[in-house]
Amino acid sequence: MLMYRRLLVATAALTLVSGVAHAQTSAKKAAKAQPAAEAPANPTATAAALRDKALLDRLAWDITEDLTTNIGPRLVGSPAMERAKDWGVAKFKALGFTDVKVEQFAKPSWTRGDESAELVGPYPMKLGIVGLGRSVPTPAEGIEADVALFRTYAEMMAAPEGALKGKIAVITQPMVKAQDGSGYGIAGISRRSGPVEAAKRGAVALLIRSISTSDSTVPHTGVTAFGDGVVSIPAAAMGVPEAEQLERLAKEGKPMRIKLKLASTTDANDVAWNISGEIKGSEKPDEVIVIGGHLDSWDVGTGALDDATGVAITTAAAKLIGDLPKRPKRTIRVVMFGSEESGGSSEAYIAAHKDEVAKIVLAGESDTGADRVYALKLPNGAQSHPFATTAANVLAPLKIYVSRTPATHGGADIEGLEEAGVPSIELEQDATRYFDYHHTADDTLNKVRPDELAQNVAAWASLIYLVAETGIDFRVIKATGGPAAH
């Protein structure tokens, strides 16, 4: 009997062990049969993967090539600008953007006509010139007058009103080459305000040395301003060698005389368009990041660096983000602004979107060509936030550092958003050679460096993804001052 009981116990134990083993085996098989739970996405890892993919992506180049080749120069008011509008809509739709919009706004246009200039004394010499945007024309027969030459804008400003009566003012101030392009603002005042100020002093026309960092004979155009109550005068830019030649003649004490002809027309009732498309956010679609470049260009080149590449960089970056298996939480809106060169896009955009300003979490614009990005400026207060460290780690392989200086001006087309309180970023591009070609007939596709263009896309794609996915609130950081600086 004892032996029988022992046998029963042993048999039961063996059955129990066997059952446990069978249950464990079944559980393992069931676990293998079921798909594993998806691990939470790591925004930093995804941003780094986007960065690396962008470096091998050709979309930005293809967009730049398409726009500059098939549309060409895109001056506001020209048939080409209307084709560019349709091109932008088609491009957004072809790339899978949604909520594609065309927002029309009133914009007077200016059209260039025939132009010529000649030094007629002390000897005849043709001058290569280009009229400044919005310049008034000369009479049909042109203007011929003696020259009053100034080596700096400040020197002309020191002349009293009436001192230049009946003369053609010439300003030969050079532009300083700098990586951050800071020389442009200083030298550019000759173009922006020179005609008005020369007119106040009695001048009948103005010629300026191109706002250029090159030594080329190819002149640079650009918009000029009008003063309140002041009738402006015809104004043009000349190439650097011609400006230097006139300087030498002035130094020799030779009296100079120039004949200038400019023919241009304006249409006060013209229009322009801001075109946009979206990569819709997966969880917070009403929170929007606005990025873009400007679609319009000057008429003398094909506007490759200024600003087909800006349109291409931001469009390609958003497209890469949109192609992710899971889109980020916030919406990314790319805007092709329609009138940056002569102004108007910014005012039109904020007027059309004033009711959603509180939901626009960030704005940025690419508009300094396509040479490599070397620094990131974040909104005020974010420099010591952990987000800055995350961004720095993701951007470091691209040789981009996070600046301690906050962003103050992300682009002319987002000025209205900035003034309304929208935080902005600046991805600083190397502008060392940008102003060699800016606003000239030499602003063409062959000046774009494909590898550096791709580096720009990598920077934009990875950074904008981080902002869209992490939910960082730059307004709160600014209001609270962010965490203490390290």
C-alpha cells in the first residue's frame, strides 16, 4: 500500500511538471505568434535618421532645377510669375502635400525696359548698368549731366540740400564680404535710400556701385524706396570695375559727364500670390510650423540662389518628414511667398492668418542661397533649454553649432509673424559668396552646390521634425526665462 501511494505521488508530480512545461511552451509559442508591442518612437533617433537620409536625397536639386529651367526669372507682374504660381500648386500636389492654398493679394508691379549708360566725358565709355527695382524712368531721350561722385553714402548725406542740383550723383561705396552677410545691410542703404536722398539734394539721377562682394562687371539690381513727399529720380547700379574707374577719374580731378537712359513701366493694379501646402500633424494638427522661401525673383537671372533653393530646401525637408511611417504631432506648412523682392508677402500673409497666430508655434525662412548652414539661432530663452542640447547633438554631424545669440530676424517674409509674437529660428547659411551673384544675371543653377544644398535640407528636416514631434513651446520658454543657464 505504501509503495502504491508513493507511486501515485510520483505520477502526480510528474504530471504537474509536465503540465507546467507544456504551459510555458504554449505561452512562448503564443508570444511568438503575436506581433511585439511597438516601442515608443525616439524623436532624436528619428531626427538623426532624417538628417542622414536627406544628405543622399536629390529632391531639393530637382525642384531647383525644375523651377529655374522651366519657369525662369519670376518678377512680380510678369507672365512667368503667374506660371510660377501654377507650378507651385502642381508641385505641392505631386509631392503629397494637402490643404494646398493660393492666397491672392494686391501688389503693384514694376517692369524693366531698355537701359543704357555712357560716360561721355572726359572720353566716351559704355557703362554696364542695371536699373534698380521700382526706379522711375528717364525721359525718352535720356538724361545727360555732370557727375558728383561720393565714395560713401555718408559723404553724400553730408552734402546740403540743393548741392547736387542738375547733377547725376554717383556713390561708389564697396560692400564688405562676411560669412554672415552683415555687410549687405550697411552697403545696401545706397540702393534703398540713395535715390530719395540724392533727389532731396537736387540730383537728377543716381548711379551706385553694385551692392556686391565680387569684382565683376555684372551689375546687381534690387529694390529702391520712395520717400514721403519726395519725387524719386531714375536710379541704376553699375559693375564694380566701372565704379572703380569713375573713382580714379575723380581722383585725377577730371570732370565727368554721363548719359543715362532707363525705360520702365508700373501697374498699380497688379496682384501676387502666397502658395502653401501642408504635412498634416498626427496628434495636434491645429498647431502649425510655418517654413518656406520666396517664389518671386528678379528678372535678370533665373533666381537660383535667390530664392529657388529656399523654396526647394523647405519643400524637400517637409516632404521627407511627411514620408515617415508616422508623421510628427504638429502640422508643417510650407509657404512659397509671392513677393519678397519688392515687398508685400509678409503683410499679406499675416493679414490672411491673423486669427491663427496663437496656434503658429514657429516660423522660419530659407533665403540666403544654398551654401552650407553653419549655425542655428533659436528663439529667445531657448539657448539654455534641454531642446538646445538635443538640437546641437543632431546637427553636430552637419558641422552646425547652436548659437548663444537668439534669433531676431528669420526672414523678410515672416516679419509679420514675428511682429505678431510668433517665435522664429534662423539657420545661418554661409553667405561668403552669396552676394557675388545676388540679384544678377549670374544667379543661375550652376552656382548651386548639390552637396551643400543637401546639407541645408538635412538641417531643416531634422530640426523641424524635433519641433513638430516634441511639442516644445517656445512662447512659454520665453515667458518663464527657461531653465537656468549652465
